[in-house]
Amino acid sequence: MRQLFNPGGRAVPEGSIMPPRIVIHPVVTLSMVLAFIACAEKSEPVSTTERATPRAAVPDEKPVVAQSADWCGGHGLPESMCTKCNPELIPKFKAAGDWCEEHGLPESACPLCHSPTGSTEPEAAAIEARVVRFRSADIERSAGIRAVVAERSTAAAAIECSARIAFNGDKMADIRAIVPGIVRRIRVELGAQVERGAPLFELESTRVGEIQGMLQTARERVRAARANLVRQRELRASDIASARQLEMAEQELASAQAEARTAEATLRMAGAARSIPSGRYTLSAPLAGTVVRRPAVVGLLATDRESLATIADTAVMWALCDVPERHAPRVALGQKIVVMAGESDDASIEGRITWIAAEVDPRTRTVTARAEVNNPHGGLRANQFARARIETGAPRTAVSVPRSAVQRVGEREVVFVRTAPGAYEPRVVRRYGDSERVHVDGRVRAGDAVVTTGAVLLRTEIMPDSIGAGCCEVERPGGR
């Protein structure tokens, strides 16, 4: 049977009637106090918890409004770090390199530099006012709460997102037959490296045979027209031929030459010989690269609608990054990108952003950013999924925490800090990155104990509309 814990600390079987208990953490304004009191009078769910030192529970005790001792409400940062109220702290922070010259406050706690975005500050203060406190150390241990120490490290501001590897569209060729023909011989294997101009396929076409015959005829016409023009010029010089006859001879030569040039151009594009009318022609590689596709087989009727082969230069590939819509304004051309296509971050490849889409994908709500990355050893393959990190700013020092410590509450991201045995304060932060360890801006300092295992449970407790909000119980494993 599941048991609840009443204000006096006694276990009560589930289903028993128990007076509601509402505990409210530090408030910021009088209106917020009145709002929480109104919720308590209506017995509506309010965030669990009381943030005071351990004391004996009294069965008929009233809700406690805890006040934070280390908080400067006038300047929006911890009292112990407020250099406006305590100017003597300035040399210490400057010596540690933790100083914001622009606002005259410690960089790690400057509310102007690290102010969360996405909604109003009162909303962030309301979230941070919901402090979770367990009734006893036994309950805290049963919940399995684990915390690690936040660290300070140097890294560049970056966006982490998923990516897709694709062939470089500027160095890719699709082989098709512009003149219909039968594939008689295949001279290249799938996966082969070819140079520009290398023969790929030999085809036989009646149309090519006709054009070769037309070329032979046109050449004969050119020879005859040239000889006639020479004769007409001589006759005209002797005043035997008329000017009209000379003009017609010139037109005949020009027409024959145009017909020959047309036939030669068609045969050249088709890859056919321009001498013997055999009907055979060869398709060659238009660029150097790797044969990545080759659907052609001997006997296939090749037309301009069927692809015979695809050649791609795999030395340089494209990384198509799916940047979340909210991060898209921070992405710019020329920014450095690191692509991790394997399971290890050691197998990373660097590149630069060369193109950013002008539209948002309506299905995924992402913006595509393209980068060119070198692939000298062929480790990257088209259609391969990868992870990408786009560096959007210069390297700076920030607090880093495990990725599992960051939880989302509405439109905000929150880290829970263990301030005392059994007491956990939510701190609104802005997260950078999606790797195992991320950087955060907000009221989290190096040395703070941030919750990793059990952070989801604490998040459930401070969510106003969640199942666990508003109750002062912590259920033991298994529902006991």
C-alpha cells in the first residue's frame, strides 16, 4: 500500500483524508505572495516544498514561506557576489578573471549578460521560487537523487544539431545518353576511380549511324560547293558569270558547311566517331571522381530518361545541418563547423558554412545550413547521419554541467542546485550545446552541486500542471 506523509511526519494509508499542506519558497513580489496564498486557500496544487533548516514537524503547523539568505533582490544576483552592495569584493573577482567590465558585476553571475530569454523575468523568478525539500533524509535517499559539481571551462558558444552527409552537388555528374542507343559494352566498374574523359559505356544507335552518314554527305557538299565557288569567281572575273550566280555559289557553300558543323557537333556530344558511319559511340566521364552508382547493364536501351551511372568527387562532401528554428538567427556564412560522423568525437572533421536556407522546413521546423567538409580518406558517405557543432561565437569561460542536469519547464531550461540536505533550488539557465557536457548561463556557479539522477523527479514536482505538483509527499520505490 502506498503511504503519504502528513505534516506531523506520520505515515497515512493512501485514501485517508489528510489536511492539505502548501509550502511556498521565497517570493519576489507581494503580488506573487498573494497569488500563492490564494492558491493555498483553494487547495490548488502548488510547488512542493519548504526550504528551511530541518526542524521537528508539528501536526497542525501552518505553511512556511522561506526566505533566501543569499540573494540580492535589488541587483538580481547572489548577495555574496553582489559587488554593488559589497565593493570590497571587486578585486577578488577581477583577480579570478570573473569580471564584467560593462556592468561592473561578476561575469558568472551578471544578470544583464546572462539574463534568460524567451519569456519575462517575473516568470523566471516564479520558477526559481518553487524549491523542493524532502521531509527526511530517508525519503531523499529513496528518491535516488544524485548530484555532481558544476565546473568552469573555456569553450566557444556553439549550436549542436543533427546533420546529413551528401555528395558535393558542384562536383557530381549524371551519365545519360542524349541519343538513344543500345548498351553494347560496359568499360567501368561500380566504385571505380575514373579520370576526366575516361570511357564508360559503348553504345550502338541507328540514329548515330544516320548522323554519321549525314556528316559524310555534308562534307561532300562542302567539297563540291567550294570548287563551284572558285569556278564562279573565275567566270565572274572574266565577266562570263553574273553576280547572282556567284552569290548563289557562296550560299551553297555556307549551307553545306553549316550542315557539316551540325552533324559534327551532334556526334561530338554523343561521343561518336566522325569518320566511319558505324553507328557506335562512347560515353565518357565529364569529370574525375568515383562511380557511386551504375544501373546500366549490357543490352539496355539507353535514353535521356535513364541514368546509366553517377560520378561524384568524394574528396569534398556536403554536411546539411538541421538547425532548430530558434537557433537559426545565430548561424552565419563562414562559421566553423565540426562534424562527428562516428560514435567517437575523436573522428571529427572541420568545415565552414557556405549556404543557409531562406526558409524553415514546415515539417521539422528547422533551417538547413550547408557546409563543405574534406573527406580525403572516404570516411564520410552520402545519406549518412552525423552530429554537427556550429561555433557561433569566440571562446569564453562558462560554467559547464552534465546534459542530464538541464530540464525543460515550459519555455525555460532549469538546473536544480542542492543548497542544503534535502533542499533543491531550480535555477533558470540558458544552455549551449547538446553533448554529454554543456555550458550554461544563469545563477549556477562553479562548485554548485547540480542534480543529474533524479532531476526529472524534481522537475515533476515544480510543474504546476503535473501529477506530482502541489503535494508534500515523496513516494517510495514500488509505491510503498
